[in-house]
Amino acid sequence: MPGYEIFGVIGFLFAAYSIIANDSIQTLGTFLSSNSRRPWWVLWLYSSSIIIAVMVYGYFTLDGDIAFGRLNSIPYPETGIKWWHALPPLVLIFLTRASIPVSTTFLVLTIFAMTGGAATEGVLGKMLIKSGLGYIVALLAGGVVYLLVARTWERWVNDTQDRPLGLHWVMLQWTSTAFLWSQWLMQDLANIFVFLPRQTIQSGDGTLVGFAISTLILATLIMVVFQAYIFATRGGEIQQIVLSKTNTTDIRSATLVDFIYGVVLFCFKEVNDIPMSTTWVFLGLLAGREIAIAYVSGLRTRMAAIGDAGSDILRAFIGLVISVVLAIGMPWIATGQMPQF
């Protein structure tokens, strides 16, 4: 049996709930909004089946690594999990209720990256660079795609909103959701499992991370239960960010957004195993989409779209500042020692 620590378990529970409540809306928000007429438990069963499939796949194909390599550069703390490690996901719960789309990767992993000594030297900087590139790539991808299709696609969506859609659109949207949800899980499960004990093995391929089978089972059950609450409340407060964007309640627009987002996450997942902020990628995609749609609609709409994107960036930056302050301040207060980058 793995040696669970009390603050590790508390941190895991806080992280499992807060990350699903905050970050999963990036991937499942359009799915929820565009399927609002369906019973919540049908949508929950579908998303939960993907959680189970991804975690089982990671465990049995990656030698027990259900974090998909994202913790290779962030080892389990030698001194164990302290109270300050569990504080960031608790803060995230309150930020989520304030509808602030903070990066859970930075909020949760920064404190591990800055207190891990030589083993994590330079990791935070690499996370920032990769996440910044993710925002830019998503911004350009969303902008280019919607510049090409906005005049015809969005007009078609607007003109046919009241018409019944064929079954093929439902299948396409649910398929794009499964693809995006699986890619998000492979990126962000590290933010949850960083609190739990794991085996670290040095091999010819580098550092390998593995978890116990009991961790897989218990963690999966807990995440599925938390997911049920999020779906029963239709995404909670943070869902308003998705609903505020153009046509996100239409299943066709949701399909296109999910597909672009999933492709961007897949590409960055294949680049390296450094964790990155999926929140920044999501905000970049929505910003590029809104600006492109506004560009073909008129100057006043363009300014509103730019202001909306700026507001999202500001809130994400606030989350980053909070992450760094917590990562520096809490260990400093507790130990009297300044963490090192």
C-alpha cells in the first residue's frame, strides 16, 4: 500500500474537486451548453466513461503513470507533503466561485516546482514558455480558422438555429468532446496526482513515474463523483465564461471549437512532458475566435471582442500572480527560507 500523507490526501481532494470544477469547463463547457436539453446524468455517464478509459489506458500502457509523464520533472517532495502544498487548490475553489479562469497548472504545480530544489530547477520557466506558446498558437489557430469560415459558418449557424439538426451533428460533437476531454486529462491529471505518493524509477529513457493500483481505483471513483456534482449544477459559476461567447450553445459551433482545442493540446502534448496551462490555450482559442468573428462584423464589435479577450487575459494573469505569491509566501512563512526558481 502506498504511504498516503494526511496533507497529501487533503491536497488531492481539494485539487480533484477544484480542478474539475475550474479547468474541465474549458473542455466540457461547450458540451454542457450545447446539450443543455439532455439529462445531466447522461452527459455525466459519457464524460465519466472517458475518465475511466484514459486513466486505465495510462496505467496499463505507461507502467502505472496515470500522470502521463507530466510529473517526470516534478518529483514527490523528499520531506513529504506539507500544509502549504494543499493550500493552492483550496484557493482555487474560491477563485472558481468568483468565475476567475485561473491556470490550475500554475496555481497547483508552481509551489512544487519552486520547493523541489535542484530536481525542479528551471521547470517553472519552461512551464511559462510552453504555456505562452500555447496561448499564441491557439490564438492564431482560432483566428485563422474563423477568419476563413466566419462569414459563411456563423451566418449559417445563426440562420438555422431553430431547425432540427441531423444525428450526424450529435455524433460529431460527442466525438470531438471525447477527443478533447481525453487530451485535457492527459495534460492536467498531473495537477491532481502530484499530491499522491509514487515510485520514481531511473531508466535509460530518463525518469519514470508510477502509481499504485489502489491509487488508480480510489482516484477514479473520487473524480467521477465530483464530476457528477459539476454536471448536476451545469458547470457552476465558471460556465458563464463559455456562455458569454458567440454561439457556444450551438452544437455545430461547439464541435468546431472542441476540435481545434483538442488538436492544439495534442500537438503540445507530443512536444515534451513539461506541464503547461490548458487554461491559457483555451483563452487563446476563444480570443482568436471572437476577434475573427468580430473582424467581419464591424469596428464596434471588434473593440468589444478585444476588450473581452483582454479581460480574460487579465484574470488569467491575476491567477498567475496568486500562484507565485503562494509558492513563495507559504513555504517562506513556514520555514523562513525563500524558495528557489
